[in-house]
Amino acid sequence: WEDDWNEWLPLARLAPLGGDAPSAAGATKAPATPEDLTPEAFAERRRRALLANDLWQFEQFDQTFAGSHVGSAGERYEVLADDSDSDSDSDAVGRLRVAATYATELSATRLALDESATPNPREAPPSPAAGRDDGDGERGARSLDAEHASVATLLAETRRWLAASSPTSGTRAAAAAPADSSSGSSDAPYGEAPRLTTLEFRPGDFRGDVVSTDFSTGGTAANANAFTTARATASSLVLDLWVKRNGRLVGLRVAYARPDDSPGATFAFEYCDLTRLARPGEAFPDDPRAGDGIADPHPVLKELRAQAAASTSAPRPLYELNLANRISVAFPSVLDADACRGVVSLDWRSSSTDRVQVDRVFDRPDASLVSLEITDMLCRD
């Protein structure tokens, strides 16, 4: 979801952008153009348009994650420590192996905030000099501001590690006790790995240009049952991508790290998690069939594929995995500190007829977002 957009709308829908409210007869005054507004009024109109867009994305996100989802088919993939490992799946996953499996519970709780709630620092205050915008008026502006500041959703993840493996010792059982949302199970190091834990999302968080330096969320967007967010520090970056179809959720988390935060140091792939969730009492379908690749590669993915084809050195510039439940994912293995043009792609045949692809496009390792792109297809296409 990008900052600027073009869309055909019914004339009556244009009233909030600057015209009068539709009359009983349906007549609408032509909306005010930027030339008709003072700079202050134009800035206020743009501010309110952004607030409306924030709220729309927030509602999309809230509807997608409302309630609880559970699953026991989560997998963590890491780079093989030794190419000589005899794991039969190593060729299929392109030098990545299943390092651990986990069960997950994800719950979303809608909150109503009162006037005493701490303001979201990412929300711009109304312009005191803006005056009436000849649109939906001061009353409409106050209502928009009040709604924008009065809602939030808590998204909480609880993860229990089921098993972990190593190239030398095979698979071992992990702690069976449920993990809380902050510390995970006692099966180190996985219980200490960064996860979504519990985060509060407000409408003002749904901005692609929000960066993160303290592992708070940044680059968050939602649209059409797809959602993405990211967290970053000077030495780490974690990207989350989710999509929901037919009451089931698939999530992809890709983590990068660098040994130090010195200028120019590159971020290397650390791990990726694939999570499959369904409503409580339901099971995510057990389909052993693997995905067949990204259906409609983003131009950035095509660039990464060209680099991977021309590369003869390690690490590989790109990882592409075809996984069970007809899921395919793709993401870069290395990110430059300054110009890390990249894309994380998730392709899922969610039914016998429907297929969806979601792409998170970014160009900096600071959790900011260039675009969230959703492609719905028929499997026969």
C-alpha cells in the first residue's frame, strides 16, 4: 500500500476531499482544488486524508487477525552449517534446513482508548491554523481525529518449541511446557529469538515510511487480508508478512543480522519462520504437496534472480523455498547497509482454485516499507 494512489470513485465519494456533503438529491459541489485552498488548509486536508487511510488499513488489519488462531506446523529454517550434511531435504530447500518446529497461538484484542491514553508519537496533531477545509468541516475533522486516537489492537504471539535439530545430533525434544509471550520455552537459543510477542498497533502505525531503531514496529501496512510489519536495530532486521484465506493464516518471518553496526557492514540472513494457523478447533489442512515457485515475480525478485544466476560465490544472493501446503517463499540472503533493494515474497495456493501472492518491497534495512503488493490469481492461470 503506497503513499500515493490513483483510483476512480463515484462523485459523491469526493465530498470528504473538499466538496460539500451530498444533498438529498444527490448533487455534489465540485471538490476544492489545491489552488482554491490556503497552504494551511491544503496541509490539513492532506493530513486528514492520511488519517482516513490509516484508519482504513487499521480496520483491514483488525478484521484479518480478530480473535485467536492456533497451529502446530511452524518451521524454522536456517543455513546448513556444513554442506556435507546428509539431510535428505537439504537439496530441496537450497542449503536451508529445518532447524526447529514449533506450535503457535496468535490472538488479537481490540482496545478502546480513552482521552488519558498516551498519544501515539507518530500521529501528527491537527493544524491550529488550518481552519475549515470546506470539506466535511470542523466537526468532521474532530471526529476523524477522535476515531484515529481512540482505537488500538493488541497482537500477541505465544510460541512453544516442539523440537530442534542439529546437523550432527539429529532431532531432539524441546521443552513441552507452554511458553509465555516474552521468554518462550527454555529450549535455548530458540526461546530467546526475537518474535512478535505482544505489540500494540494504532492507526498511526500504518505508515510505510516509519523507521525502527529500537526494535519497535516500522513499515506497517495492511490490505485485502494481507499484513506486514518490521522491526530493526542498528544490527538486526526482522520482517513479517502475513496473508489470510478461508479462515486460515500463513505467516513468513525473515531475520537478518550483522556482527556490528559499523557503517557499510552488510546484513546476513539469520533464519526464516513459516507459520500455519487456523481457528481454534480447526486444523490447517495437511497437504504434503510443495509450492511450485513464485507465480508473478516482482521486478526486484527478477533482479535478485539474475544476480543469483551470475553469482559463483557464497552466500547465495537469494533463497527460494517450495514448502508443504503448496507454499513458496523467496527473500534475499544478504542486505547492503546503504542500498538494500529487496523483496520478501509469499505465494500460497490456498485452495484448489485460488492462489494469492504477497510481496513486501523495501530499500533500506531500517524497517521502512516501499510497498505491500497483493496478487490474487486462479490456480489455472
